[in-house]
Amino acid sequence: MLSFGKIELNVVDGVILPNLKMAEACAFLDSNGRCSIHKSRPGICRLFPLGRYYENGDFKYFLQTGECAESNRSKVKVSKWIDTPNLRAYHDFLCTWHYFLNEIEEAVGDLEDMEAGKRLNMLVLQTFFMMPYDIEEDFYGQFEERMELFRQGNE
């Protein structure tokens, strides 16, 4: 595991991906225990305490009832809870990304050469994480462009 301040790299099923560093608590909690990046928090934070169950090229949300200590809960629509603009594009992105990572996991598992697996992981990291996104442009369009570039370069 490599660590870069509040982000770390982890290997899960042969795929190397960055994630938030979580020692005892989220690295982005302030001294009062409140989220210091709430307006721009990542999708996984927006989701909590919901989970996703993927099948047949799609997914469904489910509530992880034992994960949230809050006792005074009220019913809230998933779309309001996640608070993400363009929910359809977000949904499509999540499906594409999830099933893409499944493909990468399978490809890395099929490789007998560890160096080839490392190169594939580095290509994923460079294409989707290390190259900056333009915050003035639509994220989903940039993601689709990168996905196309990755697939063209990996044929």
C-alpha cells in the first residue's frame, strides 16, 4: 500500500486503485468530527449508509441498517440523499466503471506475467487518475473520452 497524504493505493483482486486513507477515521474530518470537503465529497461518502448491488449490467441500492449510528432517521429518496446532479449520467458512469474494473480484474488474473499486470494497472491509474480532469468541463464526457482512449490503446 502506497500513501499520498489523504489518499492511498490499495490492491484488491490484482487491481490497484486509489482510495481515501482511513486510519481510525476519515482523513477529511475536521477537529469537530465534521466533513471538511462535504460539498465536493466523493461518491462513496454521498452513498453512506447505502450500498450498491450489481447484477446484469445494472445495480440497485440497499440500506446498510447497521452501519449508521443515527437513531433519528427519516425516509429520504435515494436521489435526494446522494445529492448528485445529472443522476442518469452518474448511474451510467457507475455501471461503466464497475463493469470495466471487473474486466481489468479478470485480465490481470489471466496474465501469467506479473510485469504485464503492473503495466495494465499503471495504464488504468494514468488514464483515469493521474491525468487531471478539467473542472470547467463535464466530468462524464471526459471519462467517456478516457475510456475510449484506454480501449483503443489496449486492443
